[in-house]
Amino acid sequence: MSDLKLKSSVAIAASIALTACAPNNANPARQVTIASPIAADAADFQAITGFDIYVDQGNLHAVMTAQAANSKQTLIGYLHSEDGGQTWSAVQNIGSGFNLPVESKLGNDIQIAASGKQRLVIWQTTGEIPGMGPLVTIYSNDDGQTWQRGSNPTGAEIDQSHHDLAADAQGQFHLVWLDDREENAYQGLRYARSADAGQHWQLSQTLDQSSCSCCWNRLLVNDQGQVNVLYRDMEFRDMALAQSNDSGERWQRLSTVGEFNWKFEGCPHNGGGISQAKDGEIHSVIWTGAENQAGLYHLQSADNGKNWSQPQAVAAGSGAFHGDIAALDSQRVAMIWDAMGPDGSTVMLADSMDNGKLWSTPLLLSSVGVSALHPRIVATKNGWLALWTEQQADKTKHWLSAVIQ
């Protein structure tokens, strides 16, 4: 059995055995190091409300939102790491100069992407209706030292949400989001591209006129100019993959990622995760509420997203809900998720050494007795970096990470 060995600089429980994907007896032991809370020395950024993480040329770029002490103002901080998240730069307050309101919550968090010296950050402002509002961007062309106001990708003040950002090898920034510009009364999936880090936008277009209005979207770009979007569809509330093979010029709805044929009129508030291995295999983790099948699943595609494997349950029966996934190379893949337990939500991790066929026994990453959310994982030069938030007894949220080697 593959056991993830845990080392910690904060108090944390040993691994919890759950009924899960089959353990791979051939997997060697892995070392997991839980770091102290990120930005623990930044006094103004202790009550975190959301974050995003992005990898560019082996370096990590992160953005976070936090509730200012004794104020309703939301702060925006930028920080980076050059060693896979083992150490971080000081937090730079990048939002104060723009005085723009921030709507940030799980699934609708502030987003960041980077390419060379360029950084682009986007978030949803507060509109006339709470929880809705237009997107705003800020950008930097000097490694994040100075920031300027960018433009709205739609050029309109309509309500927009559930945005995701990615940059390609040519330095183009790709953006997807949801808005209700169409006359069909549904939210739709939109796309735009910027060649100058968000100063101007082009190719604003609709990818799907009616998508689920409450679930996050995930972008995946590769060096061949392919852009993929994983999103939740409307007719059946299954996850879908939209794909462009020419850097966002033309799109098609390529496939359903997990055909559960789930009919649901409400809001699951749950998107998915997507990652591509070095051999081209695409891995995804998705959630469905379909009757007698509800849960979190791993799927993979060997033909560039056209067809997908049979869904493989992640920690079946554990209440696994929000998930993320990252491929380290052609064989090593790791998943992270949160799951409801008797003491609140916990964050779990499992990995595979054989391209997703067999998985290790899940390991508890979060502290005991707290509510842990925002599970994210990325591949770094040193292994994987897992991230999540923990809500303390005083209701503040700390930002935790673990290095998996």
C-alpha cells in the first residue's frame, strides 16, 4: 500500500483510512510536509477569504483576499515562491491603490496568471445585487513590482462571475467567465483573450449559451496552442469540455466528462479540476449529485479529451465534494478534496504512481477540529504543492500548504 508519510510544523492528525480508490501496493512511500500558515507574518492578511495559485516556468505566483481588521474593506495580496512553495516572498498589498470592491468566495475566488515578467489579476466587484457584479483586472509588466488598472473583458458593466485565467507559451492570456448577456435568461460560458496582460481584450465570444450559473470553470492550456475549458453544463448538469486548437480563435464542445445524465434545477456550487500529463494524457476530477451515484470521481482521457475513462470514485462514501488534480509527469498524479466529517470539513490527499490506475490511501492534510476548505493542488519543480484554508475558532481563516515529494 502506498502510504504518504507526514511531517508537520503544525499540529495535525495522522492519516485517516477511508474507503477509496484501490491502493497501489507498488507505490513507494511519499513525504508530506505541512508548512506554517502562508503569510503568517502579514498582520493585515490573517482573515483570508480566498486565494488562487499559478505556476509559470517553475515559479509559483499567488494572490489572496483578506478581510481587513476592524474594517469591511477586502485586501488583495500578491506573493511568489521560487522553490515550489517551501518559502514565500513577503505579501505585497496590490489592491489598495485601486479602491475597488471585491466579491470573493469559494468557487468565485480572485484569479491570477503569469507569463515571464507579466502578471494579470482579475476579480469580481460588487454589483447592484450582492454576489454579482462586473469583472475588473489589474496587471504588472515588471514582475509584480508595480500594478496598473486593466480593462473589463466584455467592455460592459453586466454581472460576471466564476472566472478563470491562464497564460500560454506565447504570452497570451486566456479568460473564461459566466454572464447573462443572452436573452434566454440563462448564464452562459464566455471567453476572451489578451495579448498585453489584460490592458486590452479580443475575441470575446460565447462558448455555451446556457451553462450552470453557480459552478467554477477551469482552464487548461498547452504549448501547442490548445485551450481547454472544463465547466458544468445545463441540460444535464454533467461536466463538459470545450476545446480550441488555435489559441482561442474557434471552439467546439468536445465531450462530456462523466456522463451521469444528472438532471437538477438547483445550484451544486461545485466545479472540477483538470490537468495534463507530459505524455498528453488529460486527468480530471469532477463531482456529481446524480441519484445513487453522488460523489467525487476521477477520469482520464488518452485522446486529448474526446473520450474519457469510466468514472472512478474518490473516497467513496466519505462525503468527498470539492476536488482538484495535478499531473507531475507521465506517471505521477495527485488529487486533493474536501469532505464533510463529524467535526466539519476536512481536506484529504491521494496520489498515483501509475497514471491514475491505482491510488494511495487518502491522507488527512487539515488540522483536527477545524473547518477546512479551498482544496487546490499544483505540480512544482519539487513535487506537488497542496493548499487549503482552515477556519479557526474565532472564525478567521488561515491559509495552509503542504509540500509533497
